Amino acid sequence: MAPNHIYRFSIWLPLIVPALVMLIWNVLITGLGVPKPSGVFDIVLEVLAYSGIYGGPPYILLAAWATWWIRGRSEPDIRRVMFLAPLLMVAVFGAICLVMGAFADRMRVWLSVAALGICIIIPLGYIYVALAVSLRRWLGPRPIEGAT
């Protein structure tokens, strides 16, 4: 698989993974009557679900831009931006929280949402970056030795 296709797919993982988690979780618990998990597994599932609910709408803007931006770029350029992507998401999420706080006249509440979001976005974002790097390694062609 071409590296650009892998990266283009990987851009959308922060939306795909939470959507699948919520879908599977809903089918298992509601449809099949499986008891809700407890402990760490429950926390991980909730963080993934809420990342899609709260972070998904702002992330769509960043993902759409990145999907457009990748076209015609070299792999080193793509990788450079990929490693900055969680920080770009912090900027997008923070800006949207500030705008929401100003419009709702509840700045303190939205600053709290932004702070919590940042605490989730950075580690979760770099987990997605690691997943993208792994997908590139497993599915993509091997780079030519000595090529830059």
C-alpha cells in the first residue's frame, strides 16, 4: 500500500476508532445484554468514546485540512506534520473552547473543558501517531536504503 494512502487513512483514525468503540459498546450492552465493563477497561472505553464526542467535531476541521494537505507531499514532510498533529489539535480545540466560552458567556467553564481536553488530546494524539507509524511500517513498502 502506498505510504500516502496509509497516512491519509491514519488521519481519520481519531474519528473511526471512537465511532467503532461506541457502536460495538452499544451493540454489546444494549443489544446483547453484555454487562458494562468495569475498572480500567471501562475508563479506556469512556475516554475513547468521549474523545469522539467532544474532540470529534473540532478534529474534523483538522483532518479535512490534513487530508487535503497530504496530496503531493513527500513522506518526510508528512511525517513532520504528523508528529506535530496532536499539538495542532490542541490549538484547534483550545480556540474552539475560547470561542464557545465567549459566545456562551461562560469562559471559566470552557477554559476547564479546554484544560481537560488538552490533558487527553496530547497522550491520545501521540497514541494515534504511534498507530500511524506502525501501520506505515506493517503495510507500506520498505524505504529504499540511502534514500532521503
